[in-house]
Amino acid sequence: MLELPTLQRLIDPLLPGLLGVRLIEIGPERVLAEMAVRPELCTAGGILHGGAYMAFADTLGAVGTVLNLQRGQSTTTTDSSTKFIAGAKVGTVVTGESIALHRGRRTQVWQTSIRNAEGRLCAVVTQTQLTIEPPATEAPPATAVPPSAP
């Protein structure tokens, strides 16, 4: 299984790194992380933008899925549903906890709860991750064998 520092290094140069996602705990059934609510992640009212919530949650579900993949497999999100409940103010930190609801052979379903600094539930995101198999290597061409004589 991948270690937390390794996964953090993998996501840092990508969108999660731009968002400031910081992994706290990782495991095959649960991922915990936090993200600072910076002005550039907010709406005009100084409240965390809905897209930032969604990208934060998508990252956590993807990290959880990656921890369950076999060598050579990859993943992509196929479906995501977000319910917005409360806001998170600029200058605070949100915490996301993603729990595996289903870990199947071809799909995984993760539900992420995002809470503000006061512990109030801000958003619940449920996503489905598809497991992508590595490309099959081509078989060598069959050698032509002459038919045998009767």
C-alpha cells in the first residue's frame, strides 16, 4: 500500500496541490484531509466555492480508491453528487472525511463529509470511481504452420 508522504507528493503538483489539500490519515476504507479556505477558493461573499468543495471531496475519494487498486490499475470518477449544507468562511480550515461505501472489483463508491472549523457539516459528496485495467499487451503473431498432409 502507498504511504501517506508518497501520495501527498503525487497530488502536490496537481489540482489538489493548488487547492492546498493536506492528507492527514489514509487507509483502504477511510481518508481524512484538510484544506485552508483561502480567498482565491471563495465566492465573492468570502465563502468556500462549491467547486472547491467538490474538487476536495473528489480528491479524497480518488485517494481512497488508489489505495485499493492492484498493480497497473488506475481510476477515474464516473459520477459525483454533492449536497451543500453550510458555508466555510475564508481564513478557516475545512476537514474532509471520505468513507468507502462499496469497494468492488470494477467500481468503488466513496462518501465524503466536509466540515467547517466549528465542526458543522458543510457538504456531503458521494462519488463512484471506475477501476481501469492496464492495457493488455499484444500477443506475438501466431507462426504460420503448414497444414499436415493426409
